[in-house]
Amino acid sequence: MALSALDLFSVGIGPSSSHTVGPMRAAKLFVDQLVKDGDLERVGAVTVELFGSLAATGVGHGTDRAVLLGLEGCDPESIDVEAASVRVDEIGRSHRLRLGSTHAIDFDPSTDLTMHLKALPRHPNGLRFHARDTSGDVLLESEFYSVGGGFVIQVKDDDLASAAGDDVVVPYPFRTATDLLKACADVGGSIADVMSANEAAFRAASQTRAALLHIWDVMQECVEQGCTREADLLPGRLQVRRRAPRLRLRLREQEALANVEPGNPRDPLWAMEWVNLYALAVNEENASGGRVVTAPTNGAAGIVPAVLHYLTRFVDGADDDSVVTFLLTAAAIGILYKEGASISGAEVGCQGEVGSACSMAAGALCAVLGGSPAQVENAAEIGIEHNLGLTCDPVGGLVQVPCIERNAIASVKAINAARLALQGDGEHRVRLDDAIATMRETGADMKDKYKETSRGGLAVNVIEC
């Protein structure tokens, strides 16, 4: 199935695209099928099973809560975050679930939602749903996989099928960077030009532009929320302190003391301070279950917004056209990872999340700064090459340590990768396709304890309390 930029960038809630957004979508799809079959009102009981990584870190990632909300018909993009938390607590107290928001059934999360550390065969993030009538007869059984970035696939007739919709034929299909560069040559333009032509197969150009600018608006709102939260501590037993609110206050005070225009201080590394802030703000908001843009995952959601904020604040002449070009280019690079490797931390480690996002942001920034397609490919390659082997070992199963700070480091790395590529002519020894293949192979070789299970690395060497 052809992928759109709006598949790579979607609005959802934290803390995890694969463990929160994907399971919520899967649960809603299950209920939607019951409605389509005309069986919703016949349901007397529903049971849910989570497998593999979803079981290992599901509670810390809010998977159990996301499933309940999905069964009640909630969608990650439109859900009322504050009301949702209240509703989940009510389900836990009353043991009553409103299936599809209308049909009430008994549901005890402690017994009707079970977790199995053993993974299903096709992916580490597996879910099974069962619906029975009041006599105990099965009405519907479904198996899903949450494969990263909020993407969900379903087992149908013993095969995997995308749950995203019908196939769309695009004029310039690509699965590799080599394909993408050839498409640029065919159109005589940029990577963003190729993506624009492909997006036209999904919707009108004006709709794509409006949707991408909406994505940018949500990114900015997320930063603002992350900088203004009153709670000093992030939720969860780690008791991690928020840094974004105090950091922004301190940076603004330093600007005032320097008596300079915002964004133009005397410190040559001043921009980096703000890039750190933007990334921290997004990922602290994600860690608290707030609204974020999956880019391409929630665990790496701060990198693309941080670099895009850098572009609009610190690069002269940046405007809405620059934002659209940036996001289209980043999406094209993200598609390469989705097609050629994985963006799932449970499948290939954090190199598939933070590494992919760093690569996307690096290539996108390079493009807006005037880089040729070859230079953009070089920047994207630099971004992933120096994230190869990055493990996913969240302490306590929470998307906090090392995830939040890791986004800040990768954001700065992406800017450096773009600038380094712009100093060359696009010729380089390691191709992006080589690096993506290496990332896929490294992920396959990586021990499971380093792939979002919290059974290795920092997750076992850092004392939680």
C-alpha cells in the first residue's frame, strides 16, 4: 500500500505510538467490525490479550488504558485527553465498559485483559480480541499487530492486511533511496516535489498543504503545553522532574539580560539551547499522555518538531512554504524506513525510532536550506549512521528515561548532519540504502531485552526509586 505523508505524521496521544496509539486503533477497529456485522448489541463479554512487548511494558506505556478507550470507540486524534483519564478510572471502579460508546457490558480489567510475555509469531506487539454473546458463543475473534508509528495490521485469512484502507496508486512509487533519487531526476525537481505529486493521488494539493500546516500547528501547541504545565513531576513511579518550563523561563531571562532580539544572543550556541528545549517540551508532554504528533513515533516525537522550530526561529526567510517542504521531505525519508526496515522500537530498538526521526529531520532541514536531492540523501544517511545500534531500554517501562533527553541529543545531531551534508556535493561513501539495511540487520541481531521490553540496559541498571 502506498504511504502518505499523513500516515507518517498523525495526531495522537502519548506516551507511545506502538503501545498506546496502535492498540487504541486496533481496539476501535475491532468494535467497528462488530458494528458492521450487526453484532454489537449481541455482545455479552469481551476479552483482550496483549503479547510480547505490549505485555512487558504495557502498563508503563498505558497500553491497557488505551485498549479500554478504543473499545469505547475513542480515536487517538480526537480523544479528549483529560476526560479519557477520568473515564478509564471509572471503568476500573465500576467494571462496566461502554462498547462503542453505546453498549454497556461487564468488564473487569484485572481478569478480562491479560498479558503474555511470549510474543506472537509475526511481530513483538500483538493483540487478540474476543467477543462472545450472553450464551458464551464466539461472535468475533481478531488478531492485530501494532507495528510502530501507530500503524496497525490485522491477520485476515492467515495473512497480514493493512488496517489503513484501500490501495492508492501513486505516480512515483519508491521503496528505496535509489528509487527516490531516480524519481527526483524524472520530475526534474526535489524530494518534496516527488512527494507532492504522490500526495495528489490521495487528496487535492490544497488539502495536503492545509493538513501539513495543521500538523505544524499541533507541534507548536505541544511545545507550548510542555512549557506551561504546572505539575512539576511526570506521572509514574520514577518521579522525573519536568525541565521544559524552567528552561524556557531561564532562556527568556537570559535574552532579556543580554538586551538582544529573541533568538539572536551573543552566545554562538544559543540556538542549541532552544532546540533542546523544544525537544524536551514535546517529549515531556508525550510522557504525560498529552497530545503529540507521531513523527514517525511517539517515543521520537520531539525531534522533527524541535528541528522545525529551529528552522522557523533561527533561519532567515523560513515561512509556511518552508514548513510544507520540510514535512514532505521528512515524510519521504520516513517512508524509506517504514518500507525498508522498521520504525518499531520493539522490533529493531530505538535506532528505528530516534534514529529514523533524526534521519528524517536531517534530510528535511538540508532540503529547506537549499540542499540537492543527493545532499539530502547524504544528510539523512549521516542522521541514521550515527544512531545505528541504539537500544530501546526504557527504565520502568516508561517513555521517560532515556527517551526524553535522547530526543534533545538527536535533534542537535540532525541539525549538524544537515550542515555537514551541505558542505559536500552529495557524493559520499555510505548510501542511505546501505545504512537502512544495516539498521534492519542490526535490529534482527539485537537481543530482545534491548527492544522495548525493559529487561536489559538502563532498564535494569538504573534503580527506579
